[in-house]
Amino acid sequence: MIHFVPRDNIVQHAELRRMTVNEYAPDSGQANEYRTLADKIINNQFFAVPTPIEMDELEDLLIEFGILESEDKCSKTD
């Protein structure tokens, strides 16, 4: 993975207006994330064919970046 792009609610606001985030809110944190991703892609020197990751690895990334709570932190209701 070259860059993790968190998703902000500003994406939905831009989509409703049929605009990109960079058009709708060019100074937003989300727009900066897209610029950072573009810069990393353009300047990438590591030309490897990516391999898919397992679901467990994806879940670990989501937990690491605060998108998903780990099961031990979730309260379960029965």
C-alpha cells in the first residue's frame, strides 16, 4: 500500500454537488490526502505488482488507522 486515504464526510458533500473534493474544498484535509497520494504515485520508484491482502490484514489496517474498533474494545450486546 502506497498511502492510506481516510474518508471524510466532505466526500459526500462534494459528491452531492457532482464535484471532486479538490474542486469543492481544495483546502480541506481530504483534498490534501488526495494530493499526497498523487505525489506518492508520481514519485514512486518501487515498481512492484501488488498482491491482494487477506481480510485479517485489511481489518488490522482499519483498526490501526482508527476506521474500525478492535473486537476487544467493542461492547457486545446479546
